[in-house]
Amino acid sequence: MSAFGMVQDKVAIITGGASGIGLSTATLFAQEGSKLVIADINEAGAIAAARELGGGAIGVGVDVSKAAEVQAMVAAAVAAFGRIDVLVNNAGFGFRGTVETIEEADWDRLISVNLKGIFLCAKYVIPVMARHGGGSIVNTGSYTATSAIADRAAYVASKGGIGALTRAMAIDHAKQNIRVNCVAPGTISSPYFDKMFAQAADPEALRAELDGRALMGRMGKPDEVAEAILWLASRRSGFATGSTLTIDGGTSIW
């Protein structure tokens, strides 16, 4: 365990926690002494991650776009640990497409997971947090919320909405001692990009293109975003709410 214990003994739900940024965040929180609920649509992956991390962590299968499943996730957290101190809304996905080419059903599914999912998780977690004196919510947005990229209309719209929702939630719940912040990653190495490389006609060219997005000349690492999430979730950022912390290697300042 870290000597700092930034979230020691705090109960944290991390959605999208079975891989990528979510798994790195769960790993870091475990090292810092958190009690964890690792939630993911990949239930087997969530359970396996919880088993690997130990320390009483539990894994829960959840589709964050479905209220009943979110309620069950929250109930499982309360049954296991009695309270919820931290919510990391990290579940989400993206795909290519413009408003002209995206199918309506695909648009609806992405918005339901990326944006509605944060609404639902917060809706059912906040009353639990409030009963126990408050807490911290961290939403995973994206640098594209303010700078955008081509051919990702639904994804960019959802991430822009996350930034706005973060600010609205911060205002609405400050008097309940609940802080709400957002982390905005750049292009981060993940299983999503691993699949893109595997399917690409020229993987090296694709990697060079993605590395070239950042001023620092490389893709980010999941643990670099996890460190930012940890800080926003912890008492170290006690005067931060309604903020967006951009972790993009300088991509958005080109």
C-alpha cells in the first residue's frame, strides 16, 4: 500500500473497470487502500479483475445505460461495504461516423452508455453518498469535448455533454458535500487501439498517426490518466469541483 493512502478505506465504484483506464484506476486505488467495486459490462472481466486485486474487491456486471442494472450495482456496493465514497464514471466507447453516416440506433446506444450512463450512476449513487456525509465523483470525458476531431460526431457530442453535466452536477450537489470533476484524456493506449492496430492494413503507419496527435509525440498510458483520477477523487483536490483536468500530452494546444 502507498504511504500516501490518498483514498485509503474509501469505497469506490469504478465503471468500465475491467480494462484500459478503468483497470489501471482500480489497480491504483487498490494500492492506495480503497475498497473497490469494479463494474463492467464484461462481468467475467470485472470479477477476474477484482479477484486479482484482492483486498475484498468485488466485481459486478453492469450495463450503465440500464437503470435496473445500475441500481443493482449500487445495491451490491452497499451490501458489501455499507457506503459509497467515490464514483468513477469511466464506462464508454466510440466509433467512426459523421451525422450523415451514423445510424440512429448506433447514435442512441453511444449516447445511452457514454452520457446517460453517467446520469444513471450519479442518480443512484448520490443519495448513498449524501447519507454518509458526501463524496467525490470523477467523470471520464475527453479532450475532444472542446477541440473535436473528424469522423467521430457521436463520440465528440457525448464527451461535450459530459463536461457540461459535470459542471451542472457540481453546482447541484455542492451543499451535499459532493465534489464532481472530470478528467479529459487524449489518445490513450488501450485494448480498443490494440484491436485497431490488429485490423489495420499498415499498423505502423496508424501508430505513427496516433502518436503524432500529441505534442509529446506518443500515446498516453492508462496509468497516467489513473493518477489524475486518483487526485481528483482524493482529499488532495479538496477545493476542486466542476473542473476538467486535461491529460492529453498537449494534443489540444496544437
